[in-house]
Amino acid sequence: MNASPTARISRRLRSLWQRGAAFLRRKVLFRYRLVLITLVLLAVGIGVGAVWGPAGWFPPSAVILNVLAGGLLLKRKSLAFLLAVVASVLLFTAFALDFGQVGPGLLVTIGVTAVLAYLLSGVRERLGVQGLGGEKMLLELRDRLRTQGRLPELPGGWGATAVLRQAGGSSFGGDFVVSRLHRDRLDLAVVDVSGKGVDAGTRALLLSGAFSGMLSAVPSDEFLAYCNDHLIRTAEGEGFVTAVHLSLDLGSGAYRITSAGHPPAVQFDSGAGQWSSSEAKGVVLGVIPEMTYTPVEGRLRPGDALMLYTDGLIERPGEDLDAGVDRLLGAADGLVAEGFEKGARRVVDTLAQGESDDTALVVIWRS
């Protein structure tokens, strides 16, 4: 017995409804369906309130908050569905209110906001995080980088301080410090990744962990060679890295400094009352395979100090680096009278190029 046309149409509509609902569950709602449903209901509520609610309580412009929340919390497919709902609500409100409250300015504003929200959602989707998860992850990475840069507490008779400042006031930069204290030996490296600010920050985050691990795992006199091999293997075409490595015996004060394209370390001789620069030199990391780095040896006696720093402290456009080193030595004279710990920050304040380059300064002294 053939079904009536009404029954066939009913089954057809029911089938279409079921397929549409399945599509929404599978492709649109997915795991963010509760957030999506909430934002859709809010958008519809704003439209209904604007038409039939108290005057001024439900302005149509309030849907901008829905769009922004969608960009922050939803994936792009879910966001596209929300934007379609918002557009329908605005059209409904415009016809119901005779275009009194939905003018061209509001439509353009919401359109621009929708584009920005969609781009924001795309970035978060590629990262695999929604909501504030991405910002929390970056904060955690920043805190880990800062923790790695803290110098260990040295035994009596020794002091150390580090000042790091990123270009543009950013929380991330290309300069970092890694250190390790094992018994009476301090190993410390000051590293400068090519680039500035956030552009170099991603590489610095990766390399700080790798260099910190190598500082503990490889022979001290081969640290820079291992770092160079690591960069040759993993960072082809990503730019060079400069570094200076200090290995200091806290019992005798004897030290070794090796440098890879880094500005020269400077030492304060309390007997002579003056600063002098180290002769440690070497090729930058990540350019030539199987490099070896020759150390320069010295000794810190009571009252002596060492300064390790990056080029942001001495570099000026169109000026020779030697002039920058001389300027640093002149500023360092005030460290002795003011005290090395307090004076280090003043030296950075005096010499750093405002916010144009990342800067790092480490001072180690023997009382």
C-alpha cells in the first residue's frame, strides 16, 4: 500500500532534519557545542530583546561581544555558524525596527570584528588551544625561561647578578643566560640569538632548554663545540647564535672563557684598579661544522670581577664595536664604588639602546 503524499513529505522532512542535526553535531558543534549553544542563545536573546524588550536594554551592538567571545572560544566551523546566526539576528532586528538601530556603521563594525574573530580562531585552532590556553602556555614558557636565567646561589666570598632586558618591553627576547653550579665549579653561558624581541624569542625558548641540558651533560671545555653541532643539525637556515661560556673554580678563582662570535668579556683587576677586555674569540655558532673553541684562562682574586654581556649593551649604528667596549669600560668604573650588584642595573640603564635591542649583562665578583 503506497503512503500518502503527506506522509512521504513528512518522512522526507524528518530525514533532512536528522541529517542536518547529525551534521551540526559532527562538524559544527563538536566538543564546543555547549559554548556555541550559549552564544547562539545570547545572540537570539539580544535580537528578541531589542525588538520587544525595554528600550535601551538590548542594543543590537551587543552582539559584538558574542562575536569576540566566539573568536576566543570556538573553532572556525563553530564560529562560522555563530556568525550566520548573528547576521540573521541583525537582519531580523533591522526589519523589525525599520533600520532605526541597525545602521551601516554598526554593520561595518560587526563585519570587521567578525573577520578579526575568524582570524583569531584560526590561529588558536592551529595551535590546538582555545580560550586563554595559548596565553597561559606562553606565560608558563616565559616563567620557565626566567627561572633558567636565575643564577645559582654562590658560596661565601662570591657574588653574582644578571640583568636581562628585551627589546620593546616584550616578555620574550633573543638573549638568555644558562648556568650550573656543581660543587665548587660554576659554569655559565650568555647567549644571543640573531634577531630581536619576539622574533628571536621562539628560538631562545627552544635553545635555552637545549643549552641548559648540555651545560650539565657535556665536558666543560667542549660546551660551545657541542652547542655548535646541535645548531648545525637542527637549525639550518635559521640564523646564527653568539655565546660566551665561563667555567669558574670557586675555590681557587681560576677560570676559562670561550667565545663564539660574542663581545669580549671584561675583568676588573682590583690591584690595578682598572677593567680590561678578554682575548677570547671564536666563530659564531651554527655556521661551520665541527668547530673547536680555544679558551682564555685567568684568575679572580679578592676584589676582582668579571662582566659578560651581549652586543645590545655596546652596539650603535655606524659605530665600531671597540668604541662600544670602551664606553662600557668607562661606565663600569662606577660599579666599584657603587657595588657590583646595584651598579649592574645602572650600567644597563645607561648603555642599553632604549628599547631597540635585547640586552643581557652578568657580573660575577669575589669579595
